[in-house]
Amino acid sequence: MIRLSVLLVMLAGSAHAQEPKFDISLTEDCVAETTNTLEKEACVGNSTTQCVIDMPGGVSTPGMVTCFGIELSYWEARLDDSYDSLLVRLTKWDVDKEAGDTLEVPLLLEMQGSWIAFRDASCAFLLARTREAGDAADFMTVTCLNSLTARQVMYLEEMDRDI
């Protein structure tokens, strides 16, 4: 199954012959420098901004979609890793619980499924409200998905650290 971010990169990337220069460390370093959640969220897009500046034609809707799509792919991979890590830890946690205690794995599964539905519906709602079409719709979608996915990564990683 092709992820939406990969599809967006392929679509936008066809408009650009040159491979975009993308350095995720700009975002990672910013996130690593703070423990404040709001400051971490403000780091999202740092790598994309530089990608847009560095790429010929980057300051165009297709260029921005390409760069945001690359960052979205990063956040989706990190989402999978953070979810898997939390799932493993909670599985061990649930096994060690006493009978009658609430099991957390089923709640995590439900939460993540509900979050995916929330993310997708939120971005669809935003797109409907802006009434954008074509390249602008791709831009609105990828920026929304990028932002919400990054926030969920930070949430899951925080939950994983707290166990």
C-alpha cells in the first residue's frame, strides 16, 4: 500500500527534475533541544522550509508539496517506530498486571485507530473549508498531515518515556 506522503512526493516530484536537498537534522536538532511540547511542535517544518529555499523552483506549490511530503514520510516512519515501541512496552506492562487491572494494549489500539480517523477527517475538513483544488489542495493536505502526524509522534514518544 502506497502511503499518501509517498504519493504526494511522486506527484509533486514529477514537476521537478532535480532531487530536492532535504536535511531532517534541522527538525530533529530543534526537537532535541527542548522538553517543552509547544516548542517541539514549533520545530515541525524546519527541514521543509530549508528544502523549499534550497530547491530550484521550491518556492512554488509543487516544490513545497515535495518538501512537505518528504518530511511527512519522516514523521510517518517515526510514528510507526514510536507506536511499535509503546505497544511492546505496554504488552509487557499488561502481562505483569494483576487480574482485574485495566489492560492498556486494547486502549492503545483503539486510540491509535481513532487518531488516524481524526487526522484524516481533520485534514479533509480543512480542505473542504478552504475550498482549495489542484496543487493548492495537495499543499493543504500535506501540511495538515505533516503537522498532525508530528504531534502524534511527540505524544506517543512522551507516553513511551513515562512508562
